[in-house]
Amino acid sequence: MGAKQTKPLYRILFVEDAANEAELFRSKLEKSSLRVEIDWYETAELALESVDKGPEQYDIVICDYLLPGMTGLEMFKKIRTKCLIPFVIQTGAGIESIAIKALKAGVDDYLIKDANFGYLDMVPAIIPQVINNFNAKLEHARFEKELFASEQRFKAIVNTASDAMVSVDSDEKIVMWNQAAVDIFGYSVKEAIGKKISLIVKEQFYLKGADKIKSKSKKGDTKNQRKVVLVDGWTNTKKKIPLELSWANWSTAEGTFITAII
């Protein structure tokens, strides 16, 4: 038999000024299927002091809105300037507008209290859900940041290359045009993007080579195919110039593209 898997431990910072509600909260979670460690504080100020000692000690903050001295929303804003921790705010019935305001401010979720404390039944399900959603957002943000950095590096390489680099989509429209292409053909990026490749190379080029690539791509053969051809090119002054093109196709979810290095 395989080793028994240990359930994840959820370390909770709970902020609530009513001692009886804090005890009910603790009891509900300890009787649930979750493994939890709960640090309870009656005021936002004391809770913030604990966060300052080490925010990594908590997986989630659950905080009442109405607290002495500082509201739960004010506490959230202070925490968010220090670190990133999933944050759930509790509000009383009849003031749901506070929950909406909190969500707009960036709070991850909310709980609406009721007189019979039935809302506590939702807490064991909300905790892992909020943490998982929060971590997914962080991962997405990290991916977007890395993707942006990668795109910036690629643009820098393309625009500093001594060779012209031109990409076209399956409709033969130009989608990439670097500075070397501007220098060789005389068309600015704005003038070239969206135009047919026949702007600089006549249609015969596609009939002889690129159409074959598009045909193979449609049949499912999406491996990069490279070829070097000699063709005549045309500048913005209608001057004919000899070109040596090395080109290859590539595919993304947006379609098949061809990039030529001139």
C-alpha cells in the first residue's frame, strides 16, 4: 500500500472582536475535514503586528469588517502594501454594499454573517477555494510578466538585427516588420503592417514557395520548413532590388505564419 497522504495545513489569521463568534469559528473549522492552525486577534492593529513579524506564517486572512479602531477594509489595504495574502472579509447582513466595496478594492472573497451563524458552514469550503484561486492569479500574473519580458527581448533582437525580418499570416498580410526592413524597403512599420506581402515581393514568390508551405500546414504538417530563394523586391520608390530570402513557417493558436529573413 502507498504512503498515506497528509492533508494540507491551512494557517489562518482570524480577526474578530467578538469572542463568542471567534470560538464558534474555531470550533466549526476544527470539526471540519480541514487541518487548520488559527491565530485569533481582536483588533486589526494586533493582527498587523503579527503579520509584520512574518507574513509567510499565514495562508489566508479572514477578517470582520466592523472592528474597534480600524475597519477590516482598512486592514486589508495596509496588508496589501506589505505582502500578498488571500483576504476574506466578513460583513453583517444588510450591509452587503460593504462586500461589494471590498471586492472592488481587491479583497478576494467575502462572507455575509447571519444571526444563526449559518455562514460558518461555508467557511471550510471557501478557505481552500480562495487560496487556490489566489495562487492561480499569482501564477497567471507571473506568466504574463515573463511573457512580456520575453516579447520585449524578442522585439529588441528583431529591431537591432542587420537583416530585414518580415512575417506574414495565412492571408499574406504583413504582421511583423523590423527596422532593417524599414531601411531596405523605405516603408515605415505603420505603412507596412497589414499590407499584402506583394508590397515588396510579387505574388509569384508565393505561387512558387510559400503556397506549398501553407498547403502542407493545412494537411497537418506543421514542422518548421526552411528554404532559401532568390527573388526581386520592390522599394517604396518602385526600385527593383535583388533579394535572397530565407524563410520558414510556424504555427500558433492564431494560425500559420511565415517569417522571411532578407
